Amino acid sequence: MKTVLFLIVAFVISSPVAYSQNWKITKNHKIAFSNSDVSGVFKEISGTILFDAANLDASKFHLKIKVESINTGNTTQNKHALGADWFEALMYPEIEFVSDKIKKTDKGFVAIGKLIIRGFSKECSIPFTFEKKGSTGTFVAKFSINRADYGVGKSESEESDNMQITATIPVTKIK
């Protein structure tokens, strides 16, 4: 019995997850989007961030953006974005990203996983940087997606389909 208990404790201690750092998203985050037709922000994001630059195998992102928090600066545009032609917020209230793996790159990192919008799930690579200052830090991701891949809006041109996303997510370490 002692041997089994020792093996369990040894496994937990040596497991990469035991060494990952858990981060909490703080205020002042910004999820901005833009293309040739529209720009705006999503004001609400939540999720789980396990990240340790020294242990990427144990790192994981599971992020959710509340669709109703969209703000384009135009009330009519906001209502349209929440409707059936765009995000269909009543049926699909969240945009979700779940990472499968995180890799180091020359410019920072890349999170590879599933981006889920309107029930469409596509593999997505999100390059990001992470600046750590003690028990706080900031993730910054800049990437683009094709909104037509997720059934968002009506395609008018290839240029208007490509959405530029910039996510700035300040975090604090959870002890």
C-alpha cells in the first residue's frame, strides 16, 4: 500500500501539469477586431490559462468571449452583429478557443487549437507574446481569421472576409 501511495505521489509531483502556472485574466483586457467594413471590440473574456514558458507541454488555454459584449461603436451595427446573419448570439453565446499545444517561435509563441464560432470548429494557430513582471503578465496575440469559415456575415469580398484580431490580455498569477 505504501508503495502504491509513493508511486502516485511521485507521478503527481513529476507530472508536467504540476509545474504549470495558473493565470487569472484581469481587467483592462481588449479583444479588438477589424476589416475593411467594420471594427470593434469584445468587452468580456473568461477562461483558464495555464502557461509556463519553461514547460510548454503543461501549458493550455481555454478562453471564452461573450458574444453579447460586442461593441462596434454603432448600436444598429451591434444589434445586427448579434443577429442570425452574423453571430446569432442567442444560439451561440460564446466564441471559444481551446489549445491543443503551444510552441516556442522566434518571435514568441504560438497556440495551436480549435477556434469555435457559431458552432463551426476550425484549427487555428494564434501567435502571441508574453511579458511577465513578477506575479503579473500580459499576453498579446495578433492574427487574422476568415469570418466566412465560421459562417459569420455574408461574403462581399475576400478583403472584407479577413478579420484582423488583436487580443491584449493582462493576467495575475493564481497562487
